Amino acid sequence: MDSKVQALKLALSMIDQTTLEGSDSPGKVKQMCYKAMHLHDALPGLPHVAAVCVYPTMVRTAKEELKGSGIHVAAVATAFPSGQADHETKLLDIKYAISEGADEVDMVISRGHYLNGEFNYVYDEIAEFKSICGDVHLKVILETGELGTLDRVRHASDLALAAGGDFIKTSTGKVQPAATQTVTLVMLEAVRDFYQRTGQRRGMKPAGGIKTAKQAIQYLVTVNETLGSAWLTPDLFRFGASTLTNDILMQLVKESTGVYQSSDYFSQA
Amino acid sequence: MSTTTAEKTAPLQWNYAPAPESVDPKLRKRYDLFIDGKFVPPVEGNYRPSINPARETTLAEVADATAPDVDKAVKAARKAYTKVWSKMSGKERGKYIFRIARLLQERSREFAVAETLNGGKSIRESRDTDIPLAAAHFFYYAGWADKHDYAFPGRRAKPLGVCGQVIPWNFPLLMAAWKIAPALATGNTVVLKPADTTPLTALKLAELIQDAGLPPGVVNIIPGGRPTGAAIVQHPDIDKIAFTGSTAVGKWIQKELAGTKKKYTLELGGKAANIIFEDAAIDQAVEGIINAIFFNQGHVCCAGSRLLVQEGVADTVIAKLKERMATLIVGDPLDKNTDIGAINSREQLGRIEALVATGSEEGAEMWQAPCELPAKGFWFRPTLFTNVSQSHKICRDEIFGPVLSVLTFRTEDEAVEKANNTAYGLSGGVWTDKGAKIFKVTRQIRAGVIWANTFNKFDPTSPFGGYKESGSGREGGWHGLMPYVELE
Amino acid sequence: MTMSTRVPVQKTYKLYIGGEFPRSESGRTFDFLDAKGRHIANVSQASRKDFRNAVVVARTAQKAWAGKSAYNRGQILYRLGEMVEGRRDQFVAELRQQGSSAADARREVDDTIDCLIHYAGWSDKYQPLFSTVNPVASPHFSFSVPEPTGVVALIAPDDSALLGLVSYLCPIIVGGNTVITLTSEKKPLSAITFAEVVATSDVPAGVVNILTGYRSELLSQIAGHMDVNAVAYGGDNLEERKIIQSQASLNVKRVIFAESSAESPYAILATQETKTTWHPIGL
């Protein structure tokens, strides 16, 4: 297979297909789940996405729709996106998501505490959430757009990995800037160094603002060249995105037909 | 007043008595090709039976035109164009077309019965829609024949020459009228191929054209299948192709004509969204939804086959729809009470069945009206799919049958986005009581005909045609003249 | 003693995509020589990817451009005319470099300006000309209006480098479409200078995109692109027409083979769709 097509299919398999809107409804989530399972039936041989990512109230619907598909359901929790709630509320939020059937939890760190220098508070919180999660995968959202410097990004990454986060994730998608290649490189380096220190492979998820197939390939190259091919799997690398999927599909169809595509031919949800 | 007597009587089981239309359709046993004003046998001598899809009985033997017949017809049309029709004043041309309209009005019931027998559509529709609209179309364009100077300010409109016209089986006579009337009014001559399953009313129209005294060769009608259509498209002496049918064939035609100077208009498929907002008059909307998808058994390119309902009223609308669908009368197309007639052909029935099967396989929930179907003939129950996803095949492909897919939406923007998320752009529907919203939404839908608080309305004065893969060019109204003229 | 003569600053000719002047992503250029064979410029040789990028920005810009008032679009076209007028000498000089006589060059610039002003005036007049209220027999209000077809690719004519481009471009954009133009490959300079005019005339980014490059390389990709609604062709080569129409059939693109570039509202109509809307009258 040509390396571009290979990369595009790999990228598809790494997508956390996301909807995080106040206006989300079971209807919208069902549509998205069907799309997640049938990315473009006209083009055979496509993988499915890694997960769908929704609010906790939508987990049950998603779980039911995706039954038997192998696609995970990820829930954002812990007072997503701001993290501005007391500790108890966040605990309830995460427990609710798990009880609804979430396979993965995307938590936000308490940026307020972090920026105040209360690193222990942030560390303890992550560690406690991980203990509640058990087998449920925990992704720790740093919201790098609010951290301000790359030094803090690196520091927060180290902290989240040490506290037990299965993945570190750049952003909620609600704050600008969201994922950038620079920030992603810094976080991948933290993952690399953590592996070299501990022998444990942890995952990385850039999220927000990754809209084109070209960007996705650039990220994959960064992963490959920073962490090596062992990380080129949905178990260790994800894209958090809502519109990336169709752009990749359009590129794949372009590769097979030879003509550039229009979004009219690709179902939106 | 006492009501005791009534109370004692058992509830009335009121079944409508059969009310078949009984006018004689005056069909011949055998139809030849109509070329140069005469009925002539086909060069290769092939005939095929034309059947009644409601009974699977043969109505007549119909000649099958092949390439040599196409060539004869084109020669006749060319001769008529050069020698007679292009030299005749618009005023005189118009009077011939007026004659056709009048003769058709006079014999409209007879044509309606023939249309229903051959196509399977209900007599109510052929009697009230197809034939009257066909006559109106001739009458409308007849009036344009001597008014070109007023139609195109600053330009002189010249006819193109010989037009090859290929039409579908869903509105056989009406489509013939849509094609022939504007072509003649603008001074062109015609070679028309009706669809292979429904040639009879077009051939009756040929008889009527003889009665009208139209000069020989101005209109030639040659039934046949796909090879006949291909021979018309490829004929070197044709100046313009007008086609109504599937998008796949339309694309083939556009490609086939590449590198030639032939003009073309294409009226192709559709997958129209019919959008029901929660502030719509719901009962009226339900009636509109029924008309949008079940009109003519759903054999309509502009059918409202994707129902988009706002989530707040979705349950209500679906419940009311099922209730209404259960009252639809499916059966003998000739019966005046019948709402839904027969599927046009065994082939089309197979296509509908195959697509509907994918709907269930892909996880949509199917509901069908619990009506009884006749034992013989081709039939399909009015069908509703809920829990439909935009990626489902039944939601993206044109089914061309009585099958409705229901999707829901939350916001106006989402409705518009979903409505436009298709390769097609023929038609659309919007139901709301808010005037400002009607104008906002109808402007955003990328389609050629939008019905607001109504659906499937047609008129010769009103242009019809699609955006995107639904075709190019317009038929009807002033806009319908343009594809048949060259502006100098 | 030596007198130093001033060394003139030469212009870099680049593409115009989304309101910016990038070089081709491919990094390629072709030589532009004047009639005497002297090197004048390295012209960017656009690739199919440059075209693809231009379609993306043209698609994004289209809705807002069509949504502007007709009055506003008219003023923007008029502004284009003003800007060309202000750069007459530059355009005349460039046309002469591309082989025109002084008189022809002056006439071509005059006609270009007049063409822009002509179409500026059409912005709010072609609609009533091509709209109808349809006297339908049933109790409905039915009306038909033109709407832009969307994103249009324009293969500009080879023979006249400035007027040829502008006379095909105006009817497309005045009607609310956005456009990606492949310029004359023999005379590409004035098209890029025209892009500078576009960039300073309140034309929103992405509405007009101008590519220089080889027709033989790009034609098939341009005509085949599934997100382009129409292709307008300013040439008369039958082989090229064949390529355009067969590729266009992939998504039933509108194909406009305009026989002349004469000013006319019918040229605007060529990249318009007709939308008919029905509403019941009464209860």
C-alpha cells in the first residue's frame, strides 16, 4: 500500500470522533455512532474510528449504538471543560460516566490550582481519578492553551504521567489555541522520557483544530520520529476531532478516483 | 330525540364499492414507429409487448426502434426543420401547438385511462394531474411561439435544429409534453423516445399530432430501450439532447457529448429533504409529507424522500404519519378511490426491494402500512424508515419508490446542513408558520424547486430543474425557452 | 568618475490564492521572455494542489460573497475599475512587454476598465431581468430567481491577457460566485498585476483566485474537481473542450463555452441557477 494511503487509514483508526455541544441530543449522537462504524461504505477496506467522545449524559446512547463494533465510548468528565467545580462534584461526574458505561474518561486538570503552583493538588486529583477508573482508560487534558508556556506544558505532562494518566491530551477544543504541533512535540517528548525512565508506554492525544488529512499526517510523522512506530496504534495515539474524518475520507477517495472531492458526497454525521 | 335504534345497530363496516374508470383508452393491438408523419414498421422488425403492471397483461405490441430507425427519424426531422418548420412564422407554429393542446383536452379521459393502464399510476393522478398538465404545457408554450422578440431583450432567439429527446416512465405523457412543447414553440423539430415500459400515451399523442395536421417530420416518436436512446445521443445530425432520467445516464450523456457542439439539458435524480419545523401546522405537514413521498408511488425525481423533523415534534409527526399511511388505499389503479397504484415494472420493484433490504440491514427501523396487496401485478407497501442515519444507503441513494426515510434535527442550521449534504439538488420542502424562516431556509437550500408549506406542485408557467447532480437547465416557464434557442 | 545609474526593483510574479500571494507549493516556475527574448520574470507554475487549495478558499468565501448586498458587490466591482484606472501606465507597459502595440495596449486597458464598470452596474439589475413570478393555475405564489451556482473555474482565453480575463471574470463574480482562474500561459503578467488590483479593492479573500500555469497539465484536474460547480472556458480548442466536458460529467458540472466575451447580462446568467419557490395562498 502506498505510504500516504497507509497513513490516512491509520489516522482514521486513531480518531476519537467527537461531539461536545450543549445542543447534543441522543439523535445527534446516534447519527455520529453510525458514521463511526460506517465511515464511507462506498470505499471498502476502511477501518473504524477508535472511539466516540461525548458528554456523560450521552454515554448510554453511544454505548448501545456501538455494541459489538469494537469502538470505545469516551466521556469527558470532571467539570469539563473548565474544571471549575469542587472535588466532590468532579468525583460524582467521573463515577456517573463510568456507571453509564464509558470505556474511557477524558478529564481536565484543575488549571486554577496548577497555575497557583498547587501541583500536589493537581497530582493527587489525577491519581484519585485514576484509582476510580480502574480499567477505564484515563486521558488527562492539560488545556495547553491556558498554561501559557511550553515549560509548563512539559511540567504538567510529566506530572500527569507520574500521577497515572493513561494518555495526556492537549486540549478540550473549547479554548484557543488548541492542539498545535509544537505543543504536541513537547508532550510526546514527555511520553518518550517517561518510557525511557519507567519502561511504560503511555498515550498521547492532540485535540482541537486538527481538521485536514495533511495535518494528521504531519502529526503521525512527529509521533513516528519522536516515539517510534510502537506508538503508531490507536492504543497509544489518538486524534480528538469532529471534522477531520471527512477530510481524510475525501483524500482517500481522491487517491482511488484521481479527482478531488466535495463534502456533498460524504455524510456529515 | 331518541337514539336507541341507532345504538342497537352494529357499528357500520363501510367498504367503498369499487369505482373503476370505464372510458375506452382506444389502444391499438400493435404500434409502429411514428416517423415523418406516418406510422412505419421498424427496420429490423422487432416488437415488444407493453404491459399493464397492475395485472401483468399485455396491452399492445410496440415497435422497437434501432439505429437505422433513429437515422430515418433524424432525417425526417432535419428535412422538416429546414424545409418547413424553421421557415414558418411563429404565429402559425403556435396555432399547431394550440391545436395539440385542444385535442388533448378533448380526449383527456381516454389518455388518462391509457396512462394508468400502461404505467400503473392511479386514475385520480393521471386524470387530475398528468393529462391536464400535459395539455396546459402545450397551451402555454403555444403562446410563446410568436413572442420571442419579447422574451430575450437585446437578442434574437434562433432555434437549434433537431432535438433528440429521451424521457422516463414515471410521467410518460407529461414528460413528452415538457419536451415537445417548448422545442416546437422555439422552432425546433423533434425525435422523441418514450421509455420502454410506457410508450403507449406517447404513441397516442402521435395519432393526435396526425389529427392536428402538424407537418410531417416535425415530431417523430420512436419507442425503444437504452440502445435506442444511445443511438439518439450519438447521432451526428442532432443539435440538442434533452434527457430526463437517472443521474448515471445523465453523466454518460454529458460525457458522450463532450467534444461535440451539441447542447443538452439534463433533468436527473433527486433525494429531496422535506423539513418539518416544530412551529409548522403539524396535521397539514403530515398531509404534505404523504403527498411528497407517495405521489405517483414515489416514482418522482423530486419526491420528498428524506424527512427531516425537528426533534421536539418527531414522535408526534411519526405517529400521525403512520396513522395516515394506514388509511392509504393501495390497489387497482383504475379505481377512482385508489391512492397508490402499481409499481411501474418488475425491474423497478426489484430495485426498490433491494434498497429497502439494505435499510433494515443497516439498522434502520422499517414500518409498512398494513394494507392488502393484489395477488397479481407489481406492488409495494407505503414504507417508513425511522432511526435512519445520514450514512445509510436509503438516505443517500434515490429509491424512486414509496419509501420514506425519517431523520431528526435540532436547529435550523443543522436542518439546512443535512438537507444540503447530498450530491443532488432538485427539490426541497420547508414547513413552518414563520414567514421569515421560510425565506431564510428556502434561500439556503441548494435545490431548484422549493415548496414551502406545500409539495409536488407543478405548472407549465413555473420552471423546474436541478442544482448539482440533479441536472442542468430548466423546463417550464420563460426559463424553459432558453435551452431550445441560440441567442444572437 | 562614474555616475551610478539607479537599478530598478523588479517584481516577483506569484499566484493569488485566498487573498495572499504565495508561490506555487510545487516550487516550480516558468520563464517569461519578452518579444526580444529577454528574461522578464519567473512566473509561478501552479500545481493541481495549488488549484485544490484555491477551491477550498473559494468554497469558504462563496456563501458570504453571495450574501453581500447586490449594491455592495456593484461597488466592489466599480472599485476594481477605479484601481485599474489608477494603474493604467503599469498595465499598458506590461501588455507591451507581452507583445501588444502601444495603441492596442491602451485600448485593452480602456476596455478592461469599461468592462468592470459595465458589470458593476449589472449587480442589482440582472435579477429582475431573469426572475419571474409564475402565474400558476393553482392557489399558490410561485416565483423564480437566479442564484449563484457556487464555485466556478475559469480557463481564461489565451489571446487577450487582461481584457480576456476580466470580461469572463466579471459576469461570474458579479452574480455571487467565487472563481479560480487559470490565466493565459502565454501572457500571464497582467493577470497577476490584476490580482494586486483585486487585493486592494475590497474584494473579500477567496472570491477571486488567480493561478498561472500550464493548461495542458491542469485542465483535466480542474474540470474533474468534484467541489467545483461550473467551468467556463475562454478558448476554442475542440480537444480541450472535450477534456473539460468529459471530466465535468463526473459531477454534472455546468460547462460554459462562451462564443464571445461581449458584455451581456446573459453572460451572468450562464453561472446562475434558477430557484423556484412555491407557497400556498389562503388557508
